[in-house]
Amino acid sequence: FKVQLRDKFGNKRHKGGDDVKVRFERPVTTQSSGNDDNDGTFDVVVPPELEGDYKVIVTVDGEDLDAGDLKVEKSGLTDDERAEVERRFPGTSGAMIRLLENAT
């Protein structure tokens, strides 16, 4: 998902360079990485092992901001998607299917 940074007046930021970290809490905390798009937004990667309801905390330059709640659901693969993975990755399709089914 994408995080849009704002200044103290609520205006969208249009430059990057901030130190941004994201945590998912429930009761165990999981850290996540993000990619600075250098336009005031960050693309956050949800770790593939997460599933369920989490409180999201975004830390910008050392200051914690409550970003609200997030429900992470695994969607799985369709039969057609499984067949395509098996066709493209013979011999390793089982591992690829498990990896893709755990992706969010």
C-alpha cells in the first residue's frame, strides 16, 4: 500500500528523503520496509507471513503516527493461475505456488 506524507498543515508532501518505517502490531510487532518514491509517498511492503487484523504504526523521522487498522487476507490462487505456474515452473511449481499464495 502507499503512504502519503503530509506537512504540519495537512498539505501533501511532494518530495522524499524522510526516514519512514512501518510496524504492524498484533500483539507481536512485525517491521516492514518501504520504497521512497521521492514525491512525498512511500510504497510499503506487507510481509507475506501476515494474516489477520493489525494496528499500523508509521514512523516518520522518529515520530510515531497511528495509521489505523489493516485487515490482511490471503487470497490464494485460482485454478487457472495454478496451472500457469505449473506450466512455467516445472519441477519447482510447488514452491512457487506456496510463495504466491502467501503473498499479499
